[in-house]
Amino acid sequence: MFVARSIAADHKDLIHDVSYDFHGRRMATCSSDQSVKVWDKSENGEWHCTASWKTHSGSVWRVTWAHPEFGQVLASCSFDRTAAVWEEIVGESNDKQRGLSHWIKRTTLVDSRTSVTDVKFAPKHMGLMLTTCSADGVVRIYEAPDVMNLSQWSLQHEISCKLSCSCISWNPSSSRAHPPMFAVGSDDSNVTYGGKVQIYEYNENTRKYAKAETLMTVTDAVHDIAFAPNLGRSFHVLAIATKDVRIFKLVPMRKESTSTGPTKFEVQIVAQFDNHNSQVWRVSWNITSTLLASSGDDGCVRLWKANYMDNWKCTGILKGDGSPLSGSSGQPTAMSTVVAILGYQNQGVFKANIIM
Amino acid sequence: MEEVDVEPAITNIPAASAGTHLGFAWGPGDILVYETLYKASGAIGSGCPCIHEVRKDEDIYSPILRKLFNESHHIFVGLQTIGEDLPSKNKKPQFVSISKNYRSVIRACMEELQQVVSILLAIELIWNLCEVLFIDAAPAGSLLLHLLDWVRLHKADVDEKAREVLQSESPAEHHDYWNVVVSYVLQGRLEEARQMLVKQATLQPAARSMYKLMDTLLSKMPFYNPGGTQTLTEFDVKWRHWHEEVDRCLQDNSFASNKHLEVICKILVGDEDTLLEHKDLLSTWYHFLVTRLLFCHPTVKPTELHYYAQSCLTMFLDSRSVPEPLDSILLAAFEFDIHQVIKDCSIALNNWWFVAHLTDLLDHCKLLQSHNLHFGSNLREFLLLEYASGLFTHHSLWQLAVDYFDHCPEFGRVYLELQIERVPLDTERKALKVLRICEQRQMSEQVRSICKIMAMRALRNNRLGSALSWSIRAKDAAFATLISEKFLQDYCARGTFSDLDLIDNLGPAMLLSDRLTFLGKYREFHKLYGEKRSGEAAKLLLSLMTAKIAPRSFWMTLLTDALPLLEQKEVIFSADQTHELMFCLEELTSLNTTDEDTELTKVELLRLALARNLARAIVKEGTVEA
């Protein structure tokens, strides 16, 4: 792999999250400098910052895009105990010429009493629904019943997970074979408090979310969690960032027709990697769920892939090399594109001067 | 099958300081990496540097490789449609032909891309061997001939050297002369060797008988003719006789006085040591293998190959050198271990193009046993899915990927559904292209979603006509209603409609939503009025209210529209119709408690106009025509 391009991000403090939009043509970044920036990719592949504004009164932890069916909508969450929803307003023509756009706040969600640690939109087939989780252990699900009026959100569900929450992930599957489901991770480090990953499932009859499963084998603090895209499988795959990288398979067990409770799952661990030798902070799947990436305390990003026999192994490592780019931190640098080809190749006949 | 343990490669990311974490975000075809700090309590760090876009080396953006992908796509699609009804053995020539097509595509690309030649050469070499061994599956006798062709094809430098020698003043005295002769012999090109030797023979009349003897030996070497009447056994007998004759020449020192001819004689008899002395001319162990087989065991059977291959590899490489990935792959091929070949190629080659297409072809030849994979797919499909997924991230090659997904029966469709939604809809043209693909495959949810995205985008940019037509295509009644409302609001504000063409030509789509129907019919009213077809216009206007097509909020506007029709010299609304209009007005005013002056004035005006019209209508209807 190689670094194709480097973008001077211009945040005045640490970046905590970067999120691509659905089509990969825009990106949002959020930072401890309390602002969010939106970047647009031009036809020649260059990134331009088209908006930058202060969003919260504390560090912004996560930023996420809604599905483009709902327009250009972002959500952010922060240490300041709030989450916010932003919508892009199509500006005056001279703004467009200058390549700028405006985002306005549609709503602030203030129900949390502690830092809001994650914010995610539910899968689009559920409508425009936003989920937050907080350090106070509560998961909140909001819905905007009228997608043309983003200032109206109602709190539909408030779920107490008992442990401080750090991350949520929705099962992206829209199959009617199973009800909506999300997983919550807790970063509570006390191992005696039991499993740190909980799975909640929607019940059609009670119209509420009920806990379907707790992964008891995950007892250390969980920092990130991610359901893999479903791809027509009957079971679910969940990746967890904890003291190592773990991949679980959740197989729904056949329900008796009379059973009204949540689905029972058979939980199997598919893979476990401690290569980071330390805490793992993020996990994320690529679009086809053929690659998992993880980031850890060792300052590396590792890529994991399963071969066709479903054996997982590490297929690549991205490592910070400690050498600063010219014009580095502290000073806002001009937009620069550095194309550095650092080859990755195997030995022998297939030598590295070829990019293939 | 054991996994070769290959260490994952490390890519360095320029980072400002040690002790930080790397954050990441997956994108289409790349991954963004940035410096950050993950700490449970919330970290405050120093100023932030850059976000890096990291991509895999498989640079499918190279235009030459794009040609490779495009051309092989045609071949792939053609292969999938080879008649299922033909029995396997009849299909073999077609498969061989397809294999040759793939290879010619590789060669075409090689010509254009000189620097990439080494990789392309290697994959063509491997593919060629796979074609010989697996697809053409030559039996003993033909096998060696095919292998000879294979070696000759991949050792072109002999001809270059020969040309150089022949073009010199005195070829027989050229320093490379004997190298050329020996190279020809090593490749079994005996006719050409003889022609070269003639030049030497003329220079040494004293040794004429020796050269004559060599010429005879060379001309008498039997080569198996697969199309002929001779059986393999008969050929073998003949060959052994010849072999003995050559050996006899060696034993009785017929060529002892000419070291070059002696060497050639030893080669003809298959002496390993002599062959190994010419490593520089052979240059590869597999050339050594084929030459050795040519002169020791030309009737070699496919099943015997691996034994010779392994020993030749060992003999050829000296103790210092390590087999390279290419060597292991070729060895696996000689061992007929197709799965190992595919696996080693997947690891050694940094892209999926080669293994995906080759495996697909081998699968069609029914050479792959189907493994039941973890999620029920098989190796062929796994590789095709990987290859096609890689194509999907490219701004124009993604269209090729569609065909590949189409031919993956287990997961092709779901992969396509997932990925086609992510194709950026930069222009309307591109969106229509994506839509056509989805519609052809009855991917109704994707169609709906794409239309909705386009409708939303148009609405945000205030292009109501475009938004409306996209929501009609999405069959999104709610959105169509919303946009129709906007049209009507627009009309109320400005007094004219925008996008008249669209509204006039709605056709049956009008029925998607009530509001849309009203919009269409209301516009129709305006058209009728404009064409002075007042009677029809009046009837339509009334029906909009009485049939409850018009929303109550619009009735005032409709009634106001009726005013000019009421004020005309000619009576347009009949008495009954006027009564109905009055009724509507009363319905409206009884509900509304507005006491705005303008509203009241309007109501009064209407009442007056309606009353006057009623009077005139009654008179008109009561009058007997004279």
C-alpha cells in the first residue's frame, strides 16, 4: 500500500473522527478544537475544505453522515454532553463559486447528563433515526418523523445499559428475516461487572428494544464495535475493539412460534488477534466486509482478511514512522498533495517497480 | 493445504510524533489515516497534522491495465455463455481457444507497457503452462511437444542472437556462433541447428565427414507426430534406436577431435552434466527440465512430470539460491496441484485479475473440485467477487464489474446490490446508467433509493421539475406530494407554473399521489382556459372541488380562478353548477374563522359574482329558443 495523497487538515487540535459520506465524495472531520470541517473531493481527486464551523463547547468525539436519501445531513457528539444534527443549506451562487457551503444546526439533543461518546444513524430502512450513547450508560434513539423538517426529533427509546457506554453499532441488514438490532460496547474497566458488549433487538409486539445477548467473554473495556455488512448470510458478524481485536459470529437460533422474547443467539468467536499488543481503539469494516481495519495503542492500523476457507490473518500494517512532514503541526499549512509511493511487494520475479 | 506464512507488509505513514494513535476511515477504494489519541478520559493533544489517503498498490488507474480489464471482460462474458448442452470433450477446443484469447490480451498489453513486462511475462508464462497441462491436458507424446513450444515462446533471445550472428561478415567465426547452435539444439530446433552447422562445415573441409555424421544424427532424431499413424510405443522404439546410435558415436569418439560437436553429441544423448554446464544458455530450470525430457524421456507422461520437475529445480539452482515465488508456482503446476497454483499466485501477485480469470476458466473446464466454503460459495466465486469488488471503486471500470457479479450465482447479486448503491451519482447521465443496470436486474430497492437521492438533491437545489420526475420514477408518493405542494405554493406566489412541460406530460404518473393529480388537473384547467374552452374549463374547475381532488387549502384560489369565468358576457356556469360553487364557498367560509379584510372582501366579491351568474343562468335556461 502507499500514501497516495496527504491533506493538511487545518484543525487546531487533535482529530477524533473522520467520516466519509455514503458515496465517498465528501468527508467530515471533527476535533478537540470543537469544530467540524466538511471536505469535498474534486474530479481530479483533490480535497477542498468547503465548510468549517464550531459545533460544540467541548471536544467533538464523533461525526457521522445520514444516508443521502435524507439529503446532506451530519450528526456530531461531544464531551459537552450534547449531540447535534446539521443540515447543509444550498447557498448563494457566489458562495458556490467560491466553493463554500453552509451548515446550520437543526437540533441539539441535550438529554444526556454526561459526555456523549458515540452517535450513529440507524439503517435507512428504519427512517431517519439517530442513536447516541453516553458515559452515563444510556443509549438514546431519536426519530425525525418528518424528514423535511429536521428540527423535530422525538426521543423514542431510552435504554439503560448500566455500564458506561463508549460505542454503538447498528446491524446494517435490512432483511426481513430478523428485526432491527444494535450492539453497545462499554469501556468500564472493572472486569467483575460482566460482559462489556450487549446486543439489543427490537420487539414488534412490545414496540421496544430488549436485550437479546450479552457477550460474557468480553470482560475488558470495549472501545469500538462494528457489525459487518450482511451480504445475504443468515448469521451476523461483529468486530470488537478491546484489549485485542475480536470477531464474533452470532447465529440466530430457531425460535418456537410461541416465543415472544428476543432471539436467542449462538455466539462463536471467529478470530482473536493481539498483534497490537495493547488496547485496540477502533475497528471498522470496508463496504463489502471483506476487510477489517483496527487501530491500536501501538500506533498502527492493521488490516485483516479472511481467505476463502474463512481463516483470518493480517494482510497489511500502516505504521506511523515518526518523521514529520514539512510544515507540520501547530502551523496551518497550505493545501499540499504529497504523492509518495512507498512500495509494498513480494520478493522474487514480481519486483516492486511495477504497480499492479 | 498449508498456508504459506507470509508476513504482512508494513506501510509507513508520515506522522509527526511517536506515542500517538492512528485513526482511520474506510473509503471507496482507499483508507484515510490520521494522527489522533484514543484515551478513555478524552485526550487533548497538540496541533494536528495531516490526513493521509492510503491505497493498495493494485493501481487499476493505469490506462494500459484498463485495456487489460476491458478486453478480458469480453472474453469472460463469452466464456460464461458457452453452450451448456455440449458434452465436455466437445468444449475443450473452445476452452483452449479462450485460453489463447486471454493470453493474446496479455501479450497485447505487454507490447504497450514495456516496464510492466516482467510481471506480465511471468503471468503469461504461468498461464501458458496451465493451458498446456490443465486445459489442453496433452497426453504423453504431445505433452513434450507442447512443453517445447512453451519454452521456445518464452526464450526469444536465441533468435536475436542468431540474427546478429547471421548478419555478421563471417557467421561461423562470430564469437556467439556456437552459443547459437547449442541453444538451437537445447530447444530441439534441429533443422535450424543443421543450417547453422553447414556454415561451419564449409569452413572446415577436412572435418567434412564429422560434420556429415552430426548432420545425419540431427536429421534422424524422431519427433512424435500426434496426428500420424504411429503409436506412442512405436515412436518410443524408434527413438531408443536413435538414442543408441548417438551413444555409439559418443563411445567410439567420433567427435573427439571437435569439442563443440562433442558437446552437441553429449546433449543429444541427454547427458545431465553437459546440460548443466550450459546453465547460462538454458537460463531457467524449466528450460533445463524440458531439454532434459526431450533428450532422455520424450514420452514422458503428465503424471511423471513432477518428479522430473523437482529434481531439475534442485539440480539447476545452486546451494546458495532460493527458489522464487515463480518457481514454486511452476512446480505446483507440474505437480498438477491446481489449488496450490492459484493460492501461490494470489499471494505473489498483488492483484486478483490473474487468479480470478484463470480460476474461472479452469472451473469451466471442470478442473476444480468444489470446496464447500464457509458461506457456501466456492473458490471461483470468491476470487471473482474479490476482483470485481476491486473494479467497483473505479470511476468507469465499475461497469465491467457488473457482468462479473452477474455470473456469481451465490453472492453476486447481493454484492452488486451493496456496491452499486455507492456509485457516486455525479451527473444525471451517470445516475440513469446506474438505474438502467438496477432496473434490468429488478433491483427495485436500489432503483427507489437512487431516484430518491436524486430527487432530494434536486429539491435542495430548487429544481422542482427534476425533483418531481425523480420521485415519480422512485414511485415515492409522499415525496411527490411534497413537491407538488411546492409547485402549488410557487404558483400562488408567482402566478405562473414552472416546468410546464413536465406537468403537462405526466400521464398516468399523475395518479401516484392525490396532490400530484391535483397539480396535473389544475394545470389542465389553466390550459383549457388559455385555449378559451371555457365550458370544459369550468366543468373541470368545479370537479376539482366536488370530487375532493383539490385540497381544502386551495379552494379559495380555485374560486378566485372562477371569477373571470363568472364575469364573462356569456353564461358559462349553469345554474346547477353555480349552486355547487356557492355550496363550496359556504363550506369554506363556515370552516374558516379568518376575519382578514382581504379575505372578507374576496368572499363578498365571489358571493356577488355567483349570485349574478345564478340569475343570468336561470334566465338563460328558462328562455325558450324562438
